[in-house]
Amino acid sequence: LRQSEQRFREFFQSLPTGVIYTDLEGRVEHPNEAFCRMTGYSEPELLGLTVSTLTHPEDHATDRAARDAMLAGRMSLH
């Protein structure tokens, strides 16, 4: 399990695309290095920020609808 977690952590950090983990409330828990570069924030600065603070206001309704659909099981991450 530790090896699997380490491999995933290394993979996540090496992705060239910005990716974050959030909690169910949309607060950033883990950004990868590409996301930090993309936003200009350091990891400590991002921790605890919400997705809505990082999203353009015109995209809030779309993001909220996608989040609600995913939580209701109508949309998957695959």
C-alpha cells in the first residue's frame, strides 16, 4: 500500500497538466506542481482556498452543476 501511494504521489506530481485534489466543499487539499506554476500560487498558499476563488465568476454555475452531478452519481471522473 505504501509503495502504491508513493507511485501515485510521484505520478500526480509529474503530470504536466495542473491538477488539484479538493474536499467535498471544494477546498484545495493537494495541488500538483503544474497547478502551482499555472496559478502562480505556492502549495501553502493554495491549501484551503476554494475552487470558486480560483475560477472565473462566469464559470461558477457550470462548475457547481458538474460538482452536483458528480456527487449525485450522474457523472463520473472516467
